[in-house]
Amino acid sequence: MTHFHMHSTTDPMTGRDIPDTAGHPYVVEGEHYHDLTIYFESDTTRKAYLDIPVEKVGGEGNLHRMLDNPAADMNDNN
């Protein structure tokens, strides 16, 4: 089984890089063998990220399934 675990050290809410992630809040999106750890500058930006309403296709923690769920009006011919 192929395993990957990625780390994002750019706070998605501010766009700022976090060179030293020690002590910074984070969220793990995905499943055990296919997950992404996203680091945040502060608890405030982490909370703002978690408060973004998104369609939960496969339940909590299934980011890759959300990304694989295109909108119904998506046109592959563009």
C-alpha cells in the first residue's frame, strides 16, 4: 500500500509561511495512509479554517473525497 503524509506550513487563512511549526496549532485532513497536516499561525486562523462550511462527502476528515467530488455543472471539455 502506498503511503503519503504531507505537511503544509503555509497558513491557508493568511498565506504566511510558518518556518518553525513547533507549538503552532494544526489540523490533520484525510485518513491514516493519505493525510495532510495543515499548520496555522494562531488558534484564531485555525478556528476560521474549521468554520468554513464545506460539503462533507465522506464524513469528517475525508478531504481527498471532497476534492474528488466536482460540482454537478462542471464541464470536462473546457
